[in-house]
Amino acid sequence: MIVVRDLVKEFSRPDVRPGRLQGTRSLFTRARKVTRAVDGISFDIGAGELVGFLGPNGAGKSTTIKMLTGILVPTAGTIQVAGQVPWRDRRENARTVGVIFGQRTQLWYDLPLRDSFDIIRDLYAVDQPTYERRLGEFRELLELDEFLDTPVRSLSLGQRMRGDLVAAMLYEPRIVYLDEPTVGLDVVAKARIREFVAETNRQRGTTIILTTHDMDDVEQLCQRVVIIDHGRILYEGDLAALKSAYVTHRDVVIQLADGTGTSVDSPYARVVEATAEQVTLRFDPREMSAPAVIHDLTSRYAITDLSLLEPDLEDVITRLYTASRDQVASR
Amino acid sequence: MSLALPTPYRRIRGFFRAGHRSVFAYRGNLLLGMLGMVVQVVLTIVVWRVVYSGHGAVAGISKTTAVAYAILAASFQTIVMPWQFSSIPTRIRRGQIGVDMVRPASLIAQSLAQAVGTMVGRLPIGVAGILTGLAMQGLRPPAGTVAGIAWVASTAAGVANVLLINLAVSMVAFWTLDISGPMIVYRFGSAFLSGALIPLWFMPSWLRPVLDWLPFSAQMYDPLAIWFGTIHGTGIASTLAIQVGWLVMLWLLVAVIWRRATYRVVVLGG
Amino acid sequence: MANVGVVREDMRAARILLRASWRAALQYRTSFVTVILGGIALQGTQLLFIGVLLAKFGQIGGWRINDIAFVFAVRLAAHACYVVPAGAILQSDFLIQQGEMDRYLLRPAGIYLQVITSRAPLMALGDALLGFGAVAIFAPRAQIHWSMWTVLYLLIAIVGGGLVETAIQTFICAFSFVLTSTSSMQILADDTVTRFSGYPLTIFGRWGLLTLTFGFPMAFIAYLPVTVLVGRAHDSVIPFWLAAISPLAGPILFILAFAVFNRMIRRYSSPGS
């Protein structure tokens, strides 16, 4: 479905050293600084896959996605999406893909939500029966009825996200790109979005590419992940394999009402920090399941509050990066 | 070396810097502004000289005065009346106004600081206009030392006048969110009525009384009339007095609008 | 041929997007009248300026009041022909900044089309009123013999003049894709055309006229076609035949500018990458 080979993207900016009169000097300098945002990336994505794109900010993820969707023209390398070159066959490509940016909406800001759907229907030439069927499905799945006639500018973030999902999928695209779809949403909203994305992938075989910082998004949705840093692929493959290779610990923090914190222990986890009220325990998720650890603790102690900390994505990537750097050094 | 100012002043200085920097924000923005000014001044001088050919003095004004007026007016206008009004309308639209409503003096001071910052940032563009005028031998010195000194005071009053009116018009944004219409009507209406576009000497006589009752002539025309000596002697004192009078009235107007605005805060996008 | 299908598609898309922009604009009911007034105020001030000048001075550069007023009127009408269909092109910087341009690249419609339909031409209606009103008033007073042919020539010249201004702004806005800000250039061009394209450009001397014809093609907007109509096209350094075909400059320049616009899209570097 998607074939990427040796993709490169360079950006060039006026090069001005910060300092006194920076503004004035910027008017006269001719020096330019070239950054390689994407530095030779290759990967394949098959039809019906649900792939996660991970990486720190500035890693080149969004640049790659923008090239995949046809917004940017690559400096070098090739991209084929469903047999087309996105930036060259822009219009045909536009009909096959749906894109959702978490930070920006594609809906018409001043009009009721329903109007945005009508406009998309017309633009993409979706026939009325198909439109009504699709809209009906979405209304049910995402509970749109309560805000279908509200102007988009008055919608909450969660409602707007749902609206954007519909807008992107109304014309049944074969590929959907989701760029940080759950950012800023509350727990309930996140769950609803994830549920919907998983359903779409399962039921319709829509190929889905998900860019996210949220580890739970990845856990619940992605079969494969591509991790990008400094414009290169650090890791590409199964999520399970990634975890077993790099996530070595997770932490559980419990609060106790009876001040017995210092005497807490567990056969499944090691105590890292303990005060009378709060204890942090650590376990290896490759060997022990979180539910087992939690169940054990809650059945033996009077716990008032419990949180399972997410494995730090930055941590994983740092470890990845260090590993790859060591690899290079040892050659 | 930075001065250690108390915090509220530091915040205001921040807004001054923001206004100042916005002029430099984009490479070439300032350069193009200066180029545009040069083009405008050159063409304006040519038009006035051609218009005057075959005439002596018109409405008592000589060609050299009219040309010099056009140069100074254009340079002043470009510094003092940039396209962007205060940040108030944008902040209202983005719903960022709520916090600042609690400290009214601060919001006004911030807007003024930002406006002054932008003006300072635009000085090079005005200078480009003046230099072009000099190069084309279009400028004339003030009508005397007294005129020169009085001009400085009058110009200061004119700038304050512009700042206050801009503020008042911007605050219309508290009532209607889309103020682009009123803004443009105001900006170009005032450009015409303040003498920025055409010296008030040439206005038809029936329009003169109207102009006297509006604050706009105090912005541009009064200072320049003093410079060129068409207002002289005791006229200078009375003109300055009227300018100050307008400032007082405008300040009161801003205060009244402000009080009504605080009862009417509409926060968009909350 | 593939191109015909694309054009038809875009016509459809234009109707859909314009309808949406109009509906959005009409949400702000309070400003409707003031917005139209605002549209008139911008160009109308120049008209007032020339009116006052002519009242006091009687003639400019050998051209009498009525003929100069007519040139101004033609310029205003041409401006309306630019600003009503394509005025939104000036938003290009803003659209890129806001991420709207990225979205346009993802839709099955032309980019230029989406840019110019992004805003309903509300203020522009004021310009149209002013421009065509001015022509209606000053055309009969100009020293022109009006026949079917001269009227036709005038109409073509007005549309052509609109296309010249559209071409100028399209060319400038094409650089929004690679520069952070083109607003200064847009304003510089707009200002120059607004203030000076209504004068008999001979007042700027030989080199001035040549620059304003072949450098910055302002002369094609109103001046050259009107010289043909009032019979002054033999007076200047511009050859008669060029003045006679000046209405054609619009379509030619627009096609060139449009091509540049589409080329520049390839060099787009979207914000926040």
C-alpha cells in the first residue's frame, strides 16, 4: 500500500546568530542554514495495517507524514501511496486518504458541524444514500446528535475531534493519517476515539497511520511501530518486540490511609520509595503483568489511591538511541 | 545592562518590545516598508509638482510648501498609524482578555506600550521618507525657531491624540467581534480628515467647520501648519491649547468606554 | 482531455466553497453595513483626494477634470473586478500560518481556487458599488464618443485591468510558499496601484511611464486603455498598437502569474515541520 524508499527532506533558513540587533542583521544576511529533517527513511506499510509513528518532537515524524500526504515535496527518495506519488498526483491522492491533525481542525469554524459534513460530501462527490448511511453510522458510534447543529467554534475539544474524525472518513478513504488525535482529551474521550479507530481498522480494513506521544494510544491500537529520531528510523517492527527489548520497568504508586507505607512489600514488585502514606513499587512488565501486581497489593493493603505510571516514551527512545549510538561506536 | 524596574513596569516594557519586534518579525518586512516609502514619496512629489505646474500659490499655499507638506505628512503617517491597531481586538477574539480585565490600568498601559513600540520600530521607514524628500529637494525647514520648538510639542500632542483614538476605536471590539469594517472606515476617514492625505488648506470651505469640531486635525494638520508658519504668533498658543483640550476629552472618552466595557466582557472560545 | 475534467471539477468545487464562505460571513450580521462601508472607504478616499485636487487645480498634466475622473473611475471598476473574485488571495500568509494551506493540499481541488474562495468578498461589494457607480457617472462626461464598440472596449478593458491587478497580487502571493511574509510586498503593490494608477502616467516622465508599463505593469490597468478611448494614445513613448491591445495584458499576465503560483507550491515548507 505504502512504499517509502530513501526519503530525504531538507529545509533551508536564513542563518543569523542570535544577539544584538538580530532583527536588523537578519535583513542583510545571505547565509543559509540547511537542516535535514528527514535523512534517508525507508519502510513499507501493507493494506489494513495499523502503524504507530513515534519519536520526540522535532524528530521528523510530522515532516514524514506531510510528505506521505502530499503536503511537502521530498528533497530525494521515493514515495508511493496506493500506486500514486502523493505530491504529484495530489488530487487523486486526496480522495484516497483522510487526514486528522490533532492541533488544527478541518471543519468550517463558523458553521454548524452538520454543514461541514455537507460540504465535504459535495467536495468529494459522495452520493446521498452513501452519505446518509455513513453519517448514520458515525452518529451512533460517536454520539454526534447532541452537537450536530452547534457551530464548530463552540464545540469542546473532544466534540471537535469527533467531528474531525467524521470529516476525514466520510468519503471512505482507504488510508487514514491521525496526527496526535488524543492530545488534550480527557480519559473518556480518549477511550472513545481509540475504540473508534480500532473499529474502523478492524471492520473496514482501513490502513491507519497514527502519530502520537501517548503510550496508551500505542499500546491499545498499534500492531507495528516506527520510531523516528533525528530524521532516521531507530526502530521498526512489532510493538511486542519493542516492549520486550526496551521497556524494562513500570512503576506503581499507592497511597495508604493507615500510614503503614513503610512496611509494604510485594512478591511481584520491588519497593523503590516509601513513606508512611505513599509507596512506589517497580516491576518488570516483561515478566509480570500489571494487573497481577495491582491485584496483589489491593487485596492485602488498605489502599486509598493507586496509579500505574506509564513507561516513559522518552526513556525508551533514549535507550534506543544510546543503543544505536553504541552500535555505531563499536564498529 | 538592564534597568531593574518593578514588575508591572517590566511587563509593560515587554509589550513595548513585542510591538518593536513585530516590525522586524519577518525578514525584508522593514526593508520593503522602506522601499515602499521611497516609491510613495517619489510619486507623491511628482504628482504635486505636476499638479502645481502653471499655478502660483493656490489657497495661499506655494508649490514648495505643498510638496514639503506631503513628504512630512507621509513620513509621519507611516510611523504613527500602522495598519495594525492595538492587540485588544485580537485578544478579545482569542478569549485572552479575561485575566487582564481585573487590572484595567494594566491593559491600557500594555496596549499603549505596544503601540509605541511599533512606532519606534517603524521609525526607519519614516526616515526613509524624509531622506527621499531631501534627495528630491522637496523639504523645507520650519518657519522659525519658535515654530520649530512649538512643532515638537504639537507633534507630541498629535501622537498622543492618535494613540488615544486608536485605543477608543479598538475597544469597540468589546461590543462587536468583527471590527474590520469600523476599523477601515475610521482609518481612512481619519486619514482624510486629519490632513494626512491632503492638506486641510485645500479642503472646500464648507467642510472647514466640520473639521474644526473633530479631533482629527489635531493629529497631523496642526503640527505641520505650525511648522510651515500658516499658524503663527498667538495662533500657535491657541492651537496647542486646543490640542491639549482634545487629549483631555479623549482620555475621558477612553475611561468611559472602558468602564462600560468592563460590564460587557464577552469571552470568546472559553 | 484530463484538463477539461479538472476545470469542470474546480468549477463545482468553487461553487461549493463559495457558498460555505458566504454562509460563514453572514454569521456576523452586525457588521454587514459597516463592512460594505469599509470597502468603499478604502478606495473612496482616493476618489475624494482627486476630487479635492481637481476642484482646486482644474487640470493635471494637461488632462482635464472629466478625463482624469474617468481614468480614476475605470481604475476603481477594474479594482472591483479583481477584489470581488480574487481579493482573498491577500490572505495567503495568514492561511499558511493557520495551517489552512496544509488542509488545502489535502483536498481534491485546486489550491489557488481554494485560496480565493476562502473568504466571501463582503467588503469587495462596496468596491464594486463604488467602481461601477463611478464609471456610470464619469463615462458620459469624458470626452469620448460612445458607440457599441467603445463601450465594448471599455468593458473588456475593465475586466482586463482587474486581471492585471489580480496577476500582480497572485505573483506576489506565490512567494508566500517560500517566504515567511509577503504582506509588505502585497501592501506596497496595493498602495502604489491605489494611489497612482488613476493618474495620466505621463506625469512621471518618460522613464517613469516605461517602468510603470514594463516593470510594474500598472499602466495596463486603466491609463493605457483610456488613452485609446480619449484619443491620446499617440502622445507618449508607448506605441499606439501596444496601448490599443492593452486589455489583453490582463489575461496574459494572469496566466503567467498563475503558473508561477502553481510552481511555487512545490517549494512549500509547511509551518511547524
